[in-house]
Amino acid sequence: MIFTNQRRLSSQPGGYFHLEEEKTKTRVAGYGHGDNIKLKDEYGNVWMGSATRNPDNSVVYRFRSGKGKSLVGIAEGESVTLRDERGATWKGFVS
């Protein structure tokens, strides 16, 4: 059996995230893949989340803060659109 040091690309969705709430312009940024995504907003709140790939190649993201707030949404390609529990829209990208 031959072993290599080459790393295979992960099929789990994720990367570096940059999101902004449309009205208040609050920014959230962070990184991660699959079930281990960690974002931090400009006020120091930490958002933990996960990503699930759908059969149509879109990705569903779910985030929850330590204060019980949530963000849920979908991504097509690199653009992400999420909504929080109050109905505010967050838009951004994943690279």
C-alpha cells in the first residue's frame, strides 16, 4: 500500500464568510466547513453554525449565537442570503 502526503479537497461546503445586515449594516465574518463554522460580529458575539449541501447543489446555512439568536438561509454559488428571527435580511459571500 502506498501512502501520499497529498490532501484531497473537501466536499463539505464552507470557506471564509463575510455577511452584512441590510438595514443596520452590522457585519459578521468568519470561516469553517461543514458542521464547524464559526463567525464573529463586530460587537464580539460568536455565531456557531453548520452547512448542508442539497441535491440541487445549493447550500443551507444555520447559525446560532450564544445569546440565542439565529440566522438561517441558502447560498447559490458564492452569494449567501440569510434571515434572522426578526425577519431582517443578511447578505454576503463565501470565498
